Amino acid sequence: MPDYVKSRIIEKQTLEDVDLVLTDKENNYLGPELVLKRCRLILRTTARCLHIVNNVQVIDCQIEVKKKLANFQSWLAAAITGCTFTGNLVGHSFGHWPEYGVYCESGSIENCDFSAAVLDGCRFMGCDIGSIKLPKWPCFAILHPHKQRREIESVEWPGKVRFWAMDLPNQPEITAGVVGYAPTLATQFGCTEEELREALTRLGNVVM
């Protein structure tokens, strides 16, 4: 019989200048009505054990992902301002996307720094993507993909990358940017990283 996993709930308070270490030995709930200011948030957890709920503010914090954190969408429930992210983030969404769920109405992101992080299949929604410092190659960002259908369709994509690229314009119109990771796409779709980079140079509104 599996061990019972306890819940750790951090809610209804303001924390300033503290270190919070969250692990997968507990179910971690941040919020509701939680404000983190200038905190160091150290994540050693899986997405299954990490939950951000309504009305959470994360301000000027250091967010350190210590092991790969995959398929995490709950950032959409947080208002994130002036934060720095490090570590390997796979399949995350940030920003304002109220259609995603009831807890996402107050989500936002601005003036954050991801330059030292690895973003793989991540999205920024309903935000000023120009205020976000994105990681450089082998990460790359395609901005406002729903506006670039014609351009995307006209590019000669290497290998089977075209299957991935043709789906980009189908992202919600609120999508400000999609960030990919070249080593993942090259392996998945049978091309080299340089072939992918060359194709991306033929597309507008790309940050590499």
C-alpha cells in the first residue's frame, strides 16, 4: 500500500525574504491569498505535487527548478512580476489565460528573466512578451504564432518538423509566444539543430 502523502498549504499571508523548499514528499499548495516578495522558491518537486491556486502574487523572487519540472500549467493562476527563473522547465504556461480555468483569471507575467533557464515547449499567454527576457539558442521563441500562418506554411522545414510547425498557428490567439528547445525537436522530428536554426531564420518574429 503506498505511503500517504501529506499536504503542505501556504496561504493567506505575505512572506518576504524567505527560502521555500518544496519537494515531492508533500503535496504543496501555494495560495489562495498568498504574496511572496523577494523570496527564493526552490522546487524539487514534480508537477503532480505542486499546486498554485487563486490569487497568488510572486514578486521579485528567485525561482530555482532543481530537477526537470514537466507539464506544469499552474503558473497561470499567479501574478508574477520581476522574477528570475532557472532550471529545466518543460511544457509550462505563464501569463493571463482565464479560459484555461477558474483559478486563472488573475494570472499575469511581466518583467521576468528566463535567460538562465531551459524552456522546452513553454507558452506565454496574454502578456507583453517584450518585457520577458527569454533564453537564447538552443532555445528559441516564436512570437504571436497565430498571426504567422502564411509565413509558417511557406518555410521549408527539415525532417518531420513541419508536423510540429503547422500546429503553431492553431495556438489560442492570446498566445504571445511559444518557446521551443532545439535538441528536443531535432531528436523528435529527425533533423539536426543547425537545419532547424536555418529554417527558423526564414520566419519572422523569432527570438534566438
